[in-house]
Amino acid sequence: MIPVSAGVPAEIAVPAMPDDDRLWVQQAEGVWFRPLMLNTVTGQWCNLLKVTRAGIVSRHRHPSAVFGYVIKGKWQYDEHEWVAETGSFVYEPPGEIHTLRVPEDCTEMITFFNISGAMIYVDEAGNQTGYEDTFTKIQLCRDHYGANGLGADYVDQFIR
Ligand code: FE
């Protein structure tokens, strides 16, 4: 084997869909995420988003590109005509502002997202109401895993 340079971070290879439901971290009513990679150097993070209710999930702006792959169910952005369904790939360009909605005939959607920088939450006028980044995600995981028995440091395996 060719030796790997010192300082190269460890790889991550895990079943994306967890056997243990405790891995899903709640971020809002009916909205959950499962962390896969939380990068504190580049600000990128990868996670599964699970929504178990219909309706608006959030309205947000992306400063950087987002890549998604729908694993289960379907969802749409009110600003666009298309519906992302099971098996769909989605590219969200930087600068996009959109309102994520799960349609009434979908009881559960799960989507892989690769996000960089931040999710900037906005109101109907486009004013910022909140944000998330890799660090707020890490903190949510620490709080959730600390409280449910996995231990706050369970998230460390996903941090790079
Ligand atoms: Fe988005």
C-alpha cells in the first residue's frame, strides 16, 4: 500500500440510513436530520433530511451551492415548477431563495443534502430570521445525543 501523508483526516464510511432511530436529530416539528459529515475547516456538511409532515418546512437562502438526492418521498420549492421525487438529483445554485414544501400526499420524505456555508432562513420579505451552519449542526447533535444516551461525543465520528 502507498503510505498516506501524515495529517490526512480519516475517511467516513457508514450506512447512511441508520438502524438506530436515535441518530435522527430533531430540528423542528416533524423535521429531522442524520449527520454524515460535518466539516469545521471548509464549512461543508452532509446529512440526510427527514420530514414526517406535509406543508412548508422552511424558506431559506443559500450562499453556496447545494446538491441533493431524494431517497424517499418527494418535495418541492414553491418558487419552482418541478417536484423532486424518489431518485431525483437536485442542484441548488448559490443565491437561490426558496420555500421547501412537502406535498399533502407525502407522509415522509428523506433526502441526502451536501451543503456548504450556511442555510440562511428568511421570512416572506426575505429578511433573515435565523441560520444554520456546520457548527450549529454539531451543537444540535451534541445536545441530542447527550440527552438520548448515545453520548454528546457520538457526533465526533462525523466531524472533520
Ligand atoms: Fe435549499
